[in-house]
Amino acid sequence: MQMLRVTRVSSFYETEPVDFLEQPWFFELCGRGETEVPALELLRALRGIELRTGSKKLVAKGPRLIDMDILLYRSETIDTPELQVPHPRMHLRRFVLVPLARSRRHAVHPSLQRTVKQLLEETPDRSTVRRSYRAK
């Protein structure tokens, strides 16, 4: 069984660090996919990929090889100790909203009732996000 079918991927973006500033810039991208798998099962699969790549979070908000999050899951709101969807800080992060706007600009945040495009326009975050590589 295929866990996730990727239907769209944003360009790659270089983003300056936020919160923990003494680290290299990050590469960010956002994908959109289809799945029949429950969100928590999908998150566990993503965490397994992170582990297999050797990614470790040694410092909160610090450098790591790979970090995968579920930003939105259909129009659901999920609030468990292991998973919060929509991602609780997505509306405050340009490094999330810029790539997300490429794949889901009209998606509506289920709690804030704002589109991703509106959230990007309204976010107080002014950190630098620049396109590095365009996806085909």
C-alpha cells in the first residue's frame, strides 16, 4: 500500500534561521499529497524517515539534516501531545508560508479561517526567504 502520493512540490527556498540565529540558513520546501492514512500514522512514518536519514535535533530549533512536519491535514484540527494540526506556528513563519503558498495558496487554515495567501500577507515575520531552485 502506498502511504502518500505526492501531487505537488514547491520550489526550494533558502531561509534565514529564526529563534536560534547562530546556525546556517535552511533549505525549505513544501509538498502536497493524497493519503488514506490517518494523520498520526503519517507523522510516525515521517519521523521514521527522519531517523533513517540520521537527522537529530540536538538543540531545539537548531540545525538538523531533515525535519518534516504536517502543516495541514485535509480541513481537520488535531490536538494531541504528539501531533498538532494545523501546525501551531505556521501562521507566524515566513519560511513555512512562502513554500506552502506555492502548493496550497487557497487552502484555508481551519482555526483562523484565513487562506495561506492571507496568512502570508499578514504574518509579522519579516525573515528572508528566497527561492533557490525551482521545482519542475
